[in-house]
Amino acid sequence: MPGSPRPNPRTSPAKAPLSLEAIVAASLDLVDELGCAAVSMRRVAQVLDTGSASLYVYVHDRRELMLLTHDLALAAVELPTDGDWRTRLELLVERTVAALATHRDLASVGFTEAPTGPHILRLVEEMLRLLRLGGIQDAACAWAVDLLGQYIASAALEAAARSGEPAESVDDTASRLSTLYQALPADEYPTIHELAPLLTVGGSARETWKLRVILDGIHTRDAEEAAQQGAQ
């Protein structure tokens, strides 16, 4: 506007120096506000009041930025110290799910990439250590931690989707699905029709059940393979 005074560099607040930490933090803030799709090098640069070219000094591309953002979201996850290996492993997985679920769809990065930042590696190291402590063979440990990673990503995305909806909306969805299932022709969908009251209930108990079934399966399958190897 004509006549508007220009900012005085002596009185204007100094712009924070650019750094990798600032770039990743700005990316995480964008994810929290708008979701992963909103994160671009240009948009992050705008948030930091700089040019896109400046960001490439610190990160190679958007892919690397999203991996770093995913890793930052896990920085505060505490390793459990109480209980046996199974109790600690369950709690560690639950804490990891909870940490990712607070950042919209950020957990989707775990589906499309193989995160290897220091914070995720700290968690993977502990998961592998606990699986070994539980007597799981090394080969099974390697595959088990991959399976747990897939569970963490999917559970976090589901939890994030639920948390973004009002409680009434979640209840309405469950009620709508239950009504739909029960209205299905019993002769065409007999099992769905019969189990309709159970298909949309469970809440946190359902999530605990899923995780425990996975861990039970890992333990049982490993024991069976160990027995087969011993019999050879």
C-alpha cells in the first residue's frame, strides 16, 4: 500500500537461522495441520521464510524430508523397563502406534519406505532385543520386526483417522455399518448377518487382541520351526 512504512531491520525480529532441525520441525507442523500431501519443499520453505533452493543444502529431496519427519515423530517414544519381554514388547509397540497416530497420516511413510533414522532404529533395536530375549530364533526375529512394523503403520493410521472425528461420528459409523450388515439377505450373507453385532465393536480391546494374536503367532510358529529343525 502506498505510504505504508517499510519494516525497520533494526526493530524487526531476526529470522531464525536455517537448519536441518528447523526444516524437519516445520515439515512435521505441516503434517499435523494439513497431512502428508500438503508437505512440499516449496511449502516448507515458505513456512521458514526462505527459498526452496536453501532446503536442498540440508535434504536431498522431499522423500528424504518425509523420512526425517517420520523419524522425528518417534523421538519421544520411551522404551519400557518393567515386566517380562512380552509385556515390554507389547507396550513398546503400543507407544509407537500412539506416537505416530498423533500426526495424521504420517504413519503411511512406513508403508511406502523403509525408515532408517536414529529414532526408529532405536525402537527396532529394542524390538529385536526383546524378541531374542523371548527365545525367538534370529531368522524369525528379522521377519517378526517387519510384521510388527506393518502392524504399527496400519494401527496408527486407523487410530489417527478415528481421532480426527468427533466421538458421535465414530459411533454413527459403527451404528451405520451394524445396521447395514444386519440388513443383508441372510441367505446370501449368512455369516456376516449372524456376526453383525460383533463386527463393529471392541475399541481398544480389539487393537490389543490384534497385537497379541500377532505375537502369539510369531511365538507359536517359531516354536514349531525349532521343533522341526530339532527333529531333522
